[in-house]
Amino acid sequence: MSFSVRLLLRIVILAASFLHGAHCIRFLDRISEPSREPPTQSPRTAVFALGSFWRSEAVFGCLHGVVRTTAGYAGGSKINPEYRSIGDHAESVQIEYDPRKISYRNLLDVFWSSHDSRQVFGQGPDVGNQYRSVIFINGTVESRLAAFSKEREQAKSKISVVTTQIQQIGTFYPAEPEHQKFELKRNPFLLQLIGNLREEELERSSLAAKLNGFAGDLCPPNVQKQINAKINDIVEKGWPVLRDI
Ligand code: MHO
């Protein structure tokens, strides 16, 4: 190799490493900038009792921003309650939600508008202590919002008493699998449409939570319509699996 070729090679290598270095420096500058992304927020949890947990799970599952729902037992002292031996617990729903999309206030509004908080010892046709109305709180902000919303509800009419209790959440016991996504499980067509998920997947799935609301006809009317249209559309196109709504 002649001297001039070697020299040229060295210049090329030097230039390459310089550019590489410059690139690295820029890269470092970039990552040392403060991030403008909003900090990621993990889902929050709320628990309510408002009658049959089949229905309660479906009501909240349909809301935009709700990530996951679980039917279960809360508010009592019995250890490991079951549906046939519920003890002093109330049928409840645990809601995991994204606070950037739906607020605790919104959830409270849905709670009040989805049952009769003045009914004594039952809800709708269901009679018994397990159907009582409870807001389970887990912090001071929640507790203030819950108390305020209850006062507002009571102020709407003084001719009867709002029976809703506001209670610190203790242990939430998830109900048996056959009570999870109950409305959806009554609808084999919808189950098939989302790919006949295994039980554990079904319980964790946001889509299943939403379709559970749809199956029970418990989504707001415009959402019922929108989901219906989407389902008809994909069925017409030849039955692919529904992945999201
Ligand atoms: N009315 C309901 C109550 C079920 S519940 C999950 C029924 O069909 O028995 O308590």
C-alpha cells in the first residue's frame, strides 16, 4: 500500500470516528434533556357495592378509561367468603381505571345514577344485606369526594334517606370465576368474536370488560350503538376476531 493510500485510509477512519463521536455527543445531549412526556400513571382502583355484582361489573366495565373489572365481596368480616356463604359482605365491583381518562368523580356519578341508593335492604328485585349500597374508600381525597357526593345526592330529595355507606376498604375478595364477566359469558356469540379467551385472560381483558357491559345492555345508548355497528361491520367482512372497540 502506498503512503498516500495509507494516509487517505487514516483520514477516512479518523473522520468516521469523529462523526461517530459527534453523533454520540448529540445523543447524550438529547437524553440529558428533561423529558416532556407526562409521567406515566399506573391505574388506580375503586370499589363500589350497588346490588348484584353481575350488573355492577357490567355497568363500570363499559366506561372509557376503565382498564379492568372484577366482581367480588367486600365490607364484611367473614374470611374467604363465597357466593353461597357470603357472610356479612356486600357484592361489589373492583374497578381499575386510568385517572387520565376517567376521574374518581366520574365513577361516583356513574355509581349514583346506576342504582337506587334509597332502597332499603336490597336492590331492584334482589333482597338482602349482600345487595346494600357502599362506597369503599381508600384515601382522604376519595373519602372527601364520596362524602360530598352523598350529601349532594341526599339534597336532591329529603323525603327518604340515602342508605349508602361510606366505608374504608378492607380486603376485597374476588368472586368465583363463574361470576366474572357474567353478562358476557351468557353470550357465546360475543365470546367467540373475541377469540374464546381463557378464563384468566377474560378476567384481565379491558375488551371483555367493555363487551360485558354491552352484553348486559348497560353501556350508555350511544356506546351500545357504536359497538353494535362495529360488530355488524366485522361480521359482514367475514368474521375476523374483534381486537378492540
Ligand atoms: N337477581 C339475580 C341476583 C344474582 S346476584 C349475582 C339472580 O338472578 O339471582 O346476586
